Amino acid sequence: MTEHELIRGLQKGEESAFKYLVDNYQDRVYNTALGIVQNAQDAEDVAQEVFIQVYRSIQTFKEESKLSTWLYRIATTRSLDLLRSRKSKKRFGALQRLFGEGTDPVLEIPDFNHPGIELDRKENAKMLFKALMQLPENQKIAFTLHKMEQLSYQEISEVMKTTVPAIESLMHRAKQNLRKILEKNKP
């Protein structure tokens, strides 16, 4: 099924088109959300919301970008909305989840197949995710979409509604900041 056929099927309300969309994009949407919210249950919730939003608003899709770009944009927006709502409700909730009562991290990295992260040990993944959480929001999004979802800078610029040079700058700063954070936290 071509992208155009898929969009037309979705706009007609065809169940087979929606099933095809979910089957072919659910992992990408989930992994994008997971890279931002860094919690498996929240990522599942965001992914469900993304597909519900697509179902409800496919009639307004103008095909000015690829369908996948639109999905990434919705996933990113929904993930950030979730993070923002949590910050406004519990300013220190994320720290409590990370560190609990003591100072030992309690963040559990779920077992998932994420093509952008091929680390040998779960501890390395924990350190990377913990470092990612410390990046500014726009750097975290750009890094997640490029390194974990393997989007090009052009695709990321479309998702984030900015220029390619701005994405290059975000990626450069994200890499520098991650390097500093990881070196500072080395045992």
C-alpha cells in the first residue's frame, strides 16, 4: 500500500487502512515517545493517544509532509504535553521516581527493541537515559529523533518546525552536553 493509498483509506474510515497504519508505525511512535518520556507505560499511553488523534484528525492532513513526519510530530507533541503536565502537577515528581528515598537510582529501563540504542548492558542504557533527561527539551527531542529513530536532520526539522542548521546546532550541543554529563557521572 502506498502512502497516498493509506491516507485515502484512512480518510474513508477503512478499518484495514487503520490496522495497516498501526501495524507499520506503532513501534516507531512508541520508541519516539519512550525516548522523550522515558517510561514504558507512559510511552504506551502516548502511542495510543497518537493513533486516536490520527484517526480523529486525518481529514485535516494536508499531505504537505510525509505521513511519518506528521506521526512523529504528534508523538513528540503528546510526549512533551505529558511531561509538561507532570511538571506543573509535581515539580519534583521526576526526581522522586528516579531516586526514591535514598540516592540510588530506581529508574527501570524497560526491555524493548530500540534500533538506535545497541548497548551491551542495561546499566549503560540507564546512564544514557538518565543523561538524556538532563538535556534541554529541544536537544532531547532532536537527539531522540536522530539517534534513536534514525530520522535525517531534514525530517527532524519538519517535525520540530525549524531549519536544518538549527537541528545541526541542537545535535552538536546535545552531544557536547551528553558527553559532559556522562563524564561527570563516570564511576
